[in-house]
Amino acid sequence: MNFEVRKLDGGFGREIVGLDIAGGITPDTAAALKQVWLDHGVLVFRGIGTSPDVQLELSRCFGELEPHPIEKFRLQGYPELILLTNEGGGGGPVYEFDGVATAQRIPWHTDLAFTTTPNAGALLRMVRKAETGGQTGWLDTAAAYDELDDATKDEIADLEAVYLFRPGLEEMRFNQQGGTRLSPRKDQYPDFPPVANPLVWVHPETGRKVLNVSTLNIDHIIGQRNEKGDALIRRLIDHALQPRFQYIHEWENNDMVLWDNRRTMHAALGHPVDQIRVVHRTTIKGGVAMGRVLPNAAKEEMPA
Ligand SMILES: [Fe+2]
């Protein structure tokens, strides 16, 4: 191996040190990196993400890449790179938190949790960091499952929950952080049907059990659309969000962070709207379905 693996603060995830990407990544090195990714969920590469080509070379070690379905989100000339920035007023809605107009704040979630087939992973490269704030957090939902008590593991073993696409933070049913929307609701999104996914997902490559409580998306437990079911979701989220399951990355320009989307949640902490932050992202294809689209007949499971 032409790299070293180091523990990150807090113990979750690993830093990869000494990897020479520009010199080309051999198949053996790619396979070794993929194994560390599967074992630890999050990989940090500090300071070596100096170009889109370096980011693509590294990303391809972990699977086939998925171009963004909407062309305007792609970086020009690089269909597999997504541009995430608030430059020019982009980057999603602006909310006021504690008196600060905040851009690019996204609460804890698993990407595409509102579909049956989430992506396997994604890799962010910091092109221009915000002067203040702008951290990204990751959370180990496999460890969160492991540390549930046995009675709770039994209780949730066969439960499914409904997960919804949510265009705004104010629509969240759980772990709502408040915040006042400052930007108009002008975004147009496709119509995503409600899906039912298991609360406990078995990771398709490692076989580990994972607590699936994407806080942005979870709506209710199938068959328990009531206070009892909601109390269970609140208890599971409170358990999962404990700091001991988290790693918060303080970005420097040219850092890259890769995550396994099937055993983590992540959150963007946001930054003052008058600061520009630019991130390039690649997405690693999933392909293994975890749940089912709810049939039209299942009206009782639709949100009110
Ligand atoms: Fe995300």
C-alpha cells in the first residue's frame, strides 16, 4: 500500500495519508482504499484534491460514478462532477438561525433516503471554503445500530418507515431545528412518490446492520402512524445523533472527504450567506434497492 491509515478525532472514519493520486492509482491500491472505506465509512484526504481530474481519479476507485440527472448542476466539461455553491444566489434556500442569514445548511440525512435505491457513496472536494462555519458532519449509523439495547433491536427488526422528499427544512417532522426562511419558495422539484424503507438496513457489501433514520426524510412508521410510532422515531433519532457517533470535518481548501452513504448520515452546518463556498462532488452509484415505492392504494400511509 502506498498510503497510511490514521484514526480521526473521535474514532469514526479514517484519514488517508501519503497517497500519490497524480502518479496514478494502481488496481491494488484502489482495492485497498475501497476496503478501508467499507471498514470505516468515511475517508479524509487532506490537501491533495487539487483538481477535478484528481477528484475523478480517486472517486473511480470506489465504483461507477453517477452524473447528476439535471444538467445545470453539473460542472461544465465534467458531467460526473456536481457544483455545490452559493455563488450567484445558488446553493439552496437561505434561513436565519440565531440572527445569522445562513446558506447551505442541510440537517442530518442519508442521500436519496426518499428513494428505494440510495447511492453507494459520494466524495466532496473543497474548492473554496467559507471563512467561518461551513463544516460537514458525518455520523456512523452502523455503530448507532450496534449500540441499541436488545429490546429496541427486537422492536424495530421488521419495521418499515415512510421517507419523503422534503424541499424545505420546515417540512421536517422530527429534529426540526427551527430557522426562518429568508429566500422565496421558488424551487421546482420532480414529484417523488412516498417510499417505504426498512428502519434497519442490511449493508449490501458488508452485511452490517444500519439504523436508517434520515432525519430530513423520515415521516412515520408503517402501521404506527400515531404517537407511539412517533415517540419511537424520536427515541431512535436522539440515540443516533449522540456526538460519540459523529465526525465533524473542519475544511481546508483541497481537502476531499468520501463517505459510504449506506452506513452514515451527514449534515452541512451552513455558513453566513455573504460568504462564498464552492464544493465539487462526485456520486458513486448504488444499485441495490432497500425498500419499495408505496402503491397508490396505500392512501392511509400518505402524509395528511
Ligand atoms: Fe447530502
